[in-house]
Amino acid sequence: MELTDKVVLVTGAGGGIGASIALKFSQSGAKVVVADVIEEFSLNTVSRIMEQGGEALAVTVDVSQISSVEEMVKKILDKFGKIDILINNAGITRDNLLLRMRDEEWDKVININLKGVFNCTKAVVRPMMKQRKGKIVNIASIVGIIGNAGQSNYAASKGGVISLTKTWAKEFASRNINVNAIAPGFIRTKMTDKLSEQIREKINQQIPLKRFGEVEDVANLCVFLSSDEANYITGEVIKLDGGMAI
């Protein structure tokens, strides 16, 4: 996909899926804003992009705080003058069974995973509306569709992201802004690599393709949905789960 001169903001891009997304956009010609709550992580991703000859800006942000998000957007506009693409990827887990879940575990996940998406989109969509063009991709989860024991907070946050995606697709369509979501299943990351062989095999038995996805799978889909090839796609939630939720 050709995204030369496009400016893309990727939240939670300090590592894992977010870093892969940022690198893929850079390889497609975009100027990448790498946003993360930990400065060291965002700088590391920027270094990787620059080593490949790309252009990137590191920004430290707490997506749960609107003041932090607005400051981030101002920095981006001062630097690049526009934001063409927003990838709402920042998210956390604080798993626990409902009867054991503490208020702070619920609040933390909702504030980052759901309110963070609300904050970032609200701040970024204003300049997009003035441009009368933009692409927003929200990273949800298959858990937001099918649920998962021990993840009441995470499932609720990702289910909320899916609902916001459909709502915003309707709100922003008149300004030529596409809003879509990706619902990944089990993706191979450092976190899933820590699972025992027995647990991985049990999970694979639930997946028709019999394997975990790769971070590049998510990145490739993000780039496609952000390209002109996807101009007539909006309000969709694309499952990226190897057939797990068929």
C-alpha cells in the first residue's frame, strides 16, 4: 500500500503489536507518530523506524487523560500540520474473575482501553473534519465479541470500542472519514510466548487454522484499512482470529 506523505498516529506503539503497526506504516511511506505512555519504549520504536530510513516522532502520552491527548495532538500538528490516520491501539489487561475483581482493575482497563479511544478520537477527528478526509482504525479484540472468563473489564472495554466504531462511522461519514475496527484473536507476542506448550496447544485446538496469528497480520490489515483501497469500507469490525469465532 502506498501511503507516502500521510501522517499516522499509532497509540501504544512502544512495543508488540503497536510497534509492528508503526513499522509497517513507515515501510509504506507514511510519517509515523509513535505514542506511548513510556518514553523509552516510544523512542526505541522511533529508532527502529529511522534505521530503516523512515521519518517518525516520539510522543509520550497518557491516553486516559484528555489534557495529555490534546497536548499530543498539538505537538503533531505543530510538527506535521495534519493527521491523516489514527490507529487506536493502546490497551492493557488486568484479568480476574468478576467476584475477585477490584475496582481499580476495572477502572484502569476501562479508562485506558475505552476512554483512551474516546479521548484520542475526539481530539484527532477535529483536524480530520477540517481536512474533510481521514481514516481511523480501532484495535478491538475477539473477546469483545465472544467474551472470555476472567476478563469482564477487558471484554467490556473492547465491546465498547466496537460500538464506538459503528457509531463514529455514521457520525463522520459525511466528512469522508472512515472508521473501522480490527478484532484480533490470539496473536503471537512476548506475552503469549510465555504460555506453556500445553496451553498453546489447547488454544490452537479452538482455532481452525491451528496456529496463533502474527503481529504483522494486524499491521497489514491496519495499513489496508488506512489506504485508498479501503475508501468504501466503514463501520466494519474485521475478525483476525484464524477462524476462532466462526
